[in-house]
Amino acid sequence: MRALLWLGLLLSTASGGELPPVEGHDLTGREVRLPADLGSPHTLVLMGLRRAHQKQVDTWLAEVERLTGDHPGLDVVQTPLMGPQNRLVRGIVESAMRAQFKDRAQRERLIPLYVEPEPFLAQLGISDRDAAVVLLVDGGGAVLWMGRGSTGPEPLAELQATLTSSE
């Protein structure tokens, strides 16, 4: 399996490249292949690279309803990057996540990834794990926009402009 995904300032914005293929399971147990199973014209991929990044990811999640309302072809997935784990540890981690996220829609868009972080991040041009990664990808997995860290007026405006220009 190939490797994949996962301050109030936008640390970088870039586009280009593609989301490398990876397989995982959402919190309902459904197998998911990224980017092949992305069913929307645009998907916002929220990647926490460390547990501490959840607060940064949460700032983006707070904007999801407005973003998807403004852009009906936009879907959102969370892909926390967990690093390789054995089956027992995966079960414990996912059980704790399911206890936190009880809503089926939340569970369907939460896809923990148990892969080596460095090779995947390098494919995206990311050399550190200092901040969460936010990707806007098209239905084929092409990266249209990339941001780091928490949201704010500037990154939201850039994301909105990218969405509008690619619709």
C-alpha cells in the first residue's frame, strides 16, 4: 500500500500534484480508496499529522456547512495520519474515535490512515509535520489548493476563490 495523508496563519498555499493513492476504512468500516473513491467534483481533505493538530482541523470543520452550502459539489473528508499500527492498536484507536464521533455522517468522512508519513508528505512537497494540511482536490485527485494550519480570513478567501474558479 502506498503512503498517504494528514498558526492562525496560512503557512503555505500551493497547488499542483496529485493526491497519492491509499486505501483505508472510514469509521463505519467501509473500505475507501483515495483518490479513486472521491465521488464529488471537489473534496476538501483535512489532514491532522499529529494529535495536537485536531484543534487546527476543527477550525476548518467549523466552516464546512457554509463552504458546502456555497459550493454544492464540495465534499469533506478527515484523514488523520496515524503512522503504521498493528491491527490491535488500530481497533483501539478507531473505537475511541467512534466514541467521540457518534454521527454516521461524521464517521463516513473520517478515514484514519496508518501509513508512513514521510514518503506521502514528500510526494505533496511537505517536509515537516508542524501543522495540519488542508487540500482541495478535484474528482481525480489533482491538488488544486493546499493550506497549512488553522483557517482564517486569508486562507478561506483563497480557498473560496479556487473553488469558484474551478467550478
